[in-house]
Amino acid sequence: MKTSLYGFGLLLALAATTPACDDDEDTKLNNNTTVQVQATLTGAQEVPATPSAATGSLTGTYDKNTRLLTYTVTYQGITPTAGHIHQAAPGASGPIMVPFDDVSASPITGSATLSAENGAKLLAGETYANLHTPAYPSGEIRGNITAE
């Protein structure tokens, strides 16, 4: 009889604590699919570096599920003729991933759906934003993009 009561008590205790083990909490913690992206653009980060005193920044978000990148680029001290997000690690140059539509005024805003490969490069810190001018057709200011 003691064994039956002990077993029943143990079963009752387990039943009472089972709702506390809610798997939804773990899902909420790991369900953060949107990350912040940012870069500070300077002439020193260009490859090769430029003596430009112009500066800029890129801020935005990247959704890992939809692969949608949304960005805002601001700049000062420069009149760009083109701008892009490129695929390359810091210190290297690479192909264009996302061209900016209109760079004639700050801020530049836009969005793009990235390929799986380019999304992985963005998350790995292997992308950069840069702005081009007539004086520096390869790029006057650049910033390596980080995701957090």
C-alpha cells in the first residue's frame, strides 16, 4: 500500500511540474530572425585608402527567414555618383551585391532580397557599403557591414 501511495504521489508531482516545462519559451528565445546591420563609412576603409574627410553610415535590418535587407545610408562631405553594397571581406574588394537606386541626396534608403549565399556573407561580416565620386571612381568612402 505504501508503494502505491508513493507511486501515486510521484505521478501527481510530475503532473504538476510538467506545465512548467513549456517548449514555447525556447522557441521564443531562438526565434529572433531579424538582426541589426551597421557600418561606418570612411576613406581610410577604402581599398586602397583615400584621404577623404567625408563620412557616412549604414544602418538597417536583415531578416534571416525572408532574406530581406532594409537599409538607410547617410553621408556628409561628399557628392556621390554611385553607391553599392559589395561582397568581400574587410581589406578586399568584391562584386556588387546591391546597387543603391538614388545617391543624389542623403539619406539613401532601400531594400533588397539577398540570395542565400549573399545573406550568409552579410551575416559573416563579408560585405561592405561604399560610395563613389568622380574623384574616386572606385569608391571614396567605405564601411564594412556588421550584423548583430
